[in-house]
Amino acid sequence: MIQNELPAEFATLNRIAVKAMLWLNGFAHIIIGLALATSVIMFTWLFFKDVQAAAYAHNLVHGFLHALGTLMLLWSISALISAEIRYLQGSKLLVETFVEVVLVLFLRKLIVMPVQDATPSFAEVGVWVGGAFVLGVIYVLIRWSQKQSPDA
């Protein structure tokens, strides 16, 4: 329904509803920001626990790959926090942020695959490598199109 089609009697109610939704949306983004900040603390703690476990197990390669996977989760959270900060400061949410997060998670999966309990099949590795490649191409295309756009 177009704004002009609303009966004049609903103008006040419409204005109140929009203000309430804007307030709730702002509150939701503050909660999201706090949850992301909490996850930074948790993933940082987990990283140090991974390093400690690797040192105690005397298996630094396995531990390093596992800890690197945790750091990549932290990287994803950092990208989301940056996007949330930009949004709270009035900027748009950029699709490239979400493509970057998914790409990092694909790369994380590829990094931790060698230290999983079950050996992945060739098809499974191919799916993850292919997915990471496609996401990489999408990310490059998004960045390239932003550079081509005069208003970016």
C-alpha cells in the first residue's frame, strides 16, 4: 500500500508506529552489538585455551590449525562488528560484509578439515574449495562494481 493511500485518520497512528519500529530496530541493533562484543571475549578466551591445549598435548601443528580456526571466527565477528558500527552511525549495511564473513567461514572449514576426527571425502573438499572460489569471485565482482560506480 502506498503512503498516499492511507486514510488521513491513520496519519497519527502511522507516525507513532514508525517511531516505535525505529526505536525497536535501534534497540535490536544495540543488543546485536553487545552480543557481538561478548562473542569477541568468548572467542579470544577460546583461542588462548586452544593454544594452551596444544602446548599441553605437545601437538603444535594440530593445535595451531585449531587455534587458527578460532581466530578466523574472531575475524568474522570483527567484520560483523565493523558493519554494525557503520550501521549505527547511519551508513548502509553492505552486502560485501556478509560475503566476506561467509568466505572466511569457508576458508576456516578448509583450514580445520585436516585436524577433524573424520577424514573428509574428495567430494566434500571439492564442495568447500568450489564454494570458497565462487564466494571469492562474488566478492571481487562486488568490490569491482563499487569502484566502477561513481557514487560509491
